[in-house]
Amino acid sequence: TNERQLEIIVRKPLTVPTALVYLTETAESKPENGILLGNLTATGEHRFELGAAANIETYPFLLLFDPVKNQAIENFELGCVGCSRILRIETSDTSRLNP
């Protein structure tokens, strides 16, 4: 199938209670204009189904959003979405997630 999966590995505990994960059209997009995939908690591996390839091409950015503070935590560009069926992001080097 054309389904893809996003894997986010959180190596250090998040400093927020939860982070919502959205696909967005641009790095500046607001969450309400994106596609909610789910949420991240604490540490570990989190997997999200991304849907058809057309959605990924339309929404090539990933937004991690703090719903408590109502602010973006981090944005990622998903890159070469046609290259692999699994996209992996490791957050151990993300200072805004792990200050």
C-alpha cells in the first residue's frame, strides 16, 4: 500500500505533560490547520500512521505542540517523503523538548 508510518523516539523525558503531534502545510502553520496524529508522553517510541502519500506531500511538516501552554514546541520538515515507508525522528538533540 501507499501508507507510511512516522516513528518518533523520545530519549530524554519530555518537560511538558504531553505534546500533540500534527502534520502541517508549513513550518508556521497553526495546529487547527493541520492533521492531528496523536500525542507523545514521557519517553519511548511512538508510532503514527501517516495515511496516503498524497497527504504527506500536502502536509510535509511535523508540529509538536504543547496544549497546556498553547504553543509550538518544535517543527520538523519531514524531508524525502517518497524515499521510505517509515520516517524516523529522534528527539534526544531537541533542546526545546528537553531543556
